[in-house]
Amino acid sequence: MTDNQKTYKVLARKYRPNTLEELVGQDVLVNTIANAIKTNRLAHAYVFTGIRGVGKTSTARIFAKSLNCIGPDGKATEPQIKPCGVCEHCRAIAEDRDIDVIEMDAASRTGVDDIREIIDSVQYKPASARYKVYIIDEVHMLSKSAFNALLKTLEEPPAYVKFIFATTEIRKVPATVLSRCQRFDLPRVDMDVLCNHFKHICEMENVNIDEASIQLIAKMADGSVRDGLSFLDQVISNCEGDISVEKVSKILGLASKNVIFDLYDYIMGAKISDAINLVNEQYNMGVDPVLILTDLLEITHFITRVKISPNSLTTLPLIPKEQERIKDLANKLSISVLARVWQMLLKGLDEIKKVPNLLSAIEMILIRISYIGMMPGPAEILEKIENQNSSELQKKNS
């Protein structure tokens, strides 16, 4: 095994933030924590919540460094907004060996006995650090008895103890626990912020990748920095030379935007044979039928937005050619048709998870949409009947 293979780290670990400033897309959280440290208004317990990969655990570790950093000269006596990264405590926390920063995964240690270990150790002062910090990841996985055992200690911990909780399921955390913590909701990272972050990483890694590919990866990330970096890592590992959107789509099992637009045209134009042939072609190329339905849902949403507010066309994450196709479809389709297509696609997504043969499932879903989606709605039928009655009445009168 070569040295490069031994030392290789996936991008999500290699570019994990080490300071508050390096956190991607969490400006409100960064400013709040920085001000709390600056004004010495530090709470005894914090809870960070948000989807996977937005920086909850990273923030907890950076915060632990800030609380215990003693500066490069070892003389700092107060928490630091910018941990130095070189002092004894910063290095020990980064390497997961600081005995005063205890990190626990509640997904694997859910019981009351695990919490009792924490409660028993709280009474002892830090061995060498300024604060004893307890980081509990996926805290919502703790049992009810474990939460109850923690309450008293969480309400009145010693001055040298800080609790930092992280969770993706804040609703599963008891209100009695939340009321004892400062809560921070970490939002999904904006697509533009993700794109700029991924571009910077590609420059650092000397990777040639086009703008459309970056946007596609950022879209797939769905606001998660870690997910996006995992996709980017996968693409870089599987590509030789320059990276194009076609290569990215193939590696990630996606259908290209042009294919999805063509498929939408076929369905709305009742060209069901062409639609099925296109889906079969994409399926044989390894494209996930679930992602095809998801893309069709997205296009339906875009068309509906443009139908209601034409000015929103330029705000959509699409290139000019794709915007033109959205505009053309918006001119052809009514809101009632779009609403029915949306509902049928949603129902199709639920159905496709229950069918063993994904290809047959998506074919039946598209056939249904093609034949039913373009049928007139109740209001249109009533209007047509009223027009016919009015026409017949005029003939009788004449």
C-alpha cells in the first residue's frame, strides 16, 4: 500500500471545519456563539438541531476547543472565539483524546446506565482543561429513563461543566430537556453557498469540473455539506480528466435535465410509447426510477410557480435553455392539470416503494398520468356543459 493510500481522507473529513469561521452557511449560529464567548454569557447546556451534514457535531467540537483553548503560548485564561489549534487542548480535542471532552453517541448508548456514568463523573473537576464538556450526539435516541436521570444534573451542573447535544429529531427530545438548553436550529445550506464551497475544494484538489456539474452535486446534497462532499468524492474517484455534467449524472445514477424535460413533454403530449421507451433506456443506464419521479415532481413545481408568477422564472436554478422549456410548458398547461400531475406523482412515489419491480411500477405511473392527467377537471367540465347549454338556448331563441 502506498503512502497516499495510507494517508488518504475522504473530503468530508479532510475539509471538516476547525474554527467557527470555517463553518459553511451557519452565520447566525457563528455570530451568536462568538458574541456569547466575547461577552462571557455562556450557557451551561446547548442543543444543535438540523438535518444530517450541516455541522452540528463539528460545531460542538469547535465550541469545545473555544471553551478550553489556552492559546499558542499557553497563557490564555478565558475562552477564545478563534481556537488556536496548536495548544495542548486544541490538539487533544481534534485527535479525540482529551479526557475532559467526553463525546458519546446516544444511538449506541441509549440506556440509563450510560447516563449515570456521566452523572457520576460530573462531580469531578476537569483534569487539566478549563471546562469539562459533554457532547452527546443523536441525543433523541436516549431512553425516557435516561432523559429523566439527566434532568437534575442538566438543570444545575457545576460551573466547570458544559453540555452540548446534537440531534436530527428535535421533536423526540423531551420538553423538560429542551427547556434547560439554549437551542440552535441549523438550517439547510443554500445552494449558492454549497456551490462556492465545492468550487473552492475542487481548486484545492486540482480538479477540473464545470459549473453545471457543481450545481448538480449541490442540488443532490439538498442542503447537506457532508452529503455534497460525499457525492463530490465519489465523482472525483470515478472520473479521469475533466468532469462534465454527463459524467456526474451517470456516476450518481441521475437522468440528465434534457431527458427529464423530454419525458415530461411525452407524458403531457400523450406520447406514452415514447415515454416508456425513454424510461427503459434510462433504467438500463442505471438511473433510479425514484429519482426520475422526483425530477418530474420538481419540474411540475417549477412550471406551477412560473404559471402563477412569471417573474419567478429567472430565480429558478436552471440554465437559460431549461428556463425556456419551463416557460413553454407553463403556457401549455393549466393549473388544474399541474395540480393533478403533482398529486399523481406523489402517490406514485409512495407506490413505487411497495413494488418489487421498479421499472414496471414507473411505467404504470406514467401511463396513468398520461391518460388521466390531461383529462378536464370538474370545473372545466361544468364550464363546458354551461357553454353547451347556453349555445342550445341561443339556437332555440333564434
